[in-house]
Amino acid sequence: MEVKLKRHIITPTAIVVFLTLFPSFVSAKSNPISIRNQMPLYLFYLQMEPDSAGITEQNKFDIKADYTVSNVTISCFTPVSSLYNINIDAEVSRITLDFRYGIYENTELGLEIPYLSLSRGYLDEFVKGFEDTVGATTPRSRLRQGSYNLNYSFIYNNQDLIKTKNASDGLGDIVLKAKYQMLEEDRHGLLPDVSFRAAVKLPTGEKRSLLGSGEMDYGFGMLLDKTFSEKVTVFAGCNFIIIEKPDFFSVLNIKRNMVSGVIGVEYLLTQRFSLVAQVTGNSTPYPSSGTNALDESAIDAGLGLNYIWKEKQNVSWHFAFTENFNSASSPDVTFNTGWKVGF
């Protein structure tokens, strides 16, 4: 049985030590970068991360622990009227434990537990230096923000919907999920792996700390991947998400749904290393405002590296980053790293 390279994610030392105690590994077929849109105005809603169409083996566990950090700088307002005025200078960190169990031959159940942090962070100088070097500076927003301190405000019609300069951290919204593999790839034909999935977001995040919406969201999606020449795997996915409006946005005409998707390719460099390139996107649930932070769909490009340990095929590691195509609808830059094990 051929072993495919896996992508996984670095976490705090205690989590890494905990994970490496487990003895065996169940490999999935493709390894998309599972970075979500961590722009703070999307933290409230369910986001179905990019995933492979592969299923955890029956009666086996996959456990993934990852760390994701995003740098966000936004300064925008509605011209003339200033009906909307949004300023965000923050760093969003997410530590996620993702548990999956193969309940049947073609079905897995999952539990995702996130721990979120909203703070001034540590990436500002690095991001600014990189943007200056490549000439990709976020237009005017960093200059408007002034000092590199946490600032998170959303003003609508002179009313403060969100206003904080205090860091917060805590448990985010827990997600229950399931995946069912409908079709298995025909290695000698054109038939890909095809899976359907569903997810439910529970209101466990602290709404007052802006770590959750206080509402339940629901999502449905489809995943597919296909391998060519034993080294190249093409993958894609799309999701439809039903959201509930948070209380603090009661005066806004929030849409009840979002659409998200991914398309990408993974190239096997060796039996242990692979590279991943992908493009992700999501629609906006916010009403037309005349600001790109609310009006534009988020589009991000990502690059990742996957590594399987030579002696311990039950453990794999991943590092990746994404950069936004739009100036305000997703973070300026996001980094993601971590581990995955199976037993």
C-alpha cells in the first residue's frame, strides 16, 4: 500500500509531547492547507477548513494539533456619509485540536476544539518589512493605525457595535463534523475520490470577548481529489454554510449564508516531502457598505510543505502560509504549522 505524504501542524510543546505518545498513523490521500479566514469579523461564524476526500480508517483515530497566527490591519469607512467605520489592528492566534474516528469503512466523525487569542501580537514589524521589500504594502491602513497596539472597532451609523483595545483569549466555538466517502478513486481512470461532509458549530466561545457568536451555525460540503502519475494530486472543495446573526450585529442586515471553496495541487517531491499550492475563498455575509472589508469576497493564495518522519510513519508535520489577494476581507498574512498522528 502506497504511503502518501501528510500535512500537519506545530503546536505548543505540551501538545507536541502529548501527540507523539500515540503509536500508529493513518494516512490520508491529499493534504490541503487547512487555514481558515481569521479576519476577526469572520471568527464568529462556522468555517469548514480545506480537507482531503480521504476517510480515517475504520476503528482508527486521527488526531491533529495545529497553531495558526494571522496578522490583520484594516482601516476603512464609507466615503462621504461615514455610515460604516471599521478599524482593526490585531493578531489572531488559534490552537486547534482535531479528533477524527473512522466509525465505518466510508464514514468518519470529528470533533474540533479551538483556543483563540486576540491581541496586538508579534508579527507587525516582520509583515511591514516584508511588504516594504516586495512592494505589497496594505494601502494606507498601517499608517492610519499609528502604533502597533490592539484596536478593534466597528461603528455603524455612529453606534459602536464592536469597540475594544483589550486582548482576549479563551475557548472558541467547538465544531462537530462528519464525512462520508461516496466514490473511491479509479487509479487507472478519471474517477476521483468524492466525499460529502457536514458540520455544526456549537456556541461555546465567549461572545463578550468576541471569540464566538453565541449562536449555532451549520455547514455542508463536497470534497474531491485525484492523483496523476503517482506524484501529482489535484484537489477541490466547496461548502455552503448557514449562519445565525450575532446579537451585537442586530442592526445589520446580515445574510443567512456563506459559500466557501478551495482548489489546489500537491506535488510529491520524495516519499517523505510534498509541496502544496492552493487558492481559497469565501463570500461575505455582510450588507453592502462601500467598504472592501465588508463588501469583497475573501481570496487567499497558500503554499505549504508536508513531511512524514522516516522512522515514525505515524507522525507527520506541516508548515504553510497564506497571503490575501484583497486588502481587507482576510488577514494580510497567515502562518500555520503543526503535527498529526494516527492510531
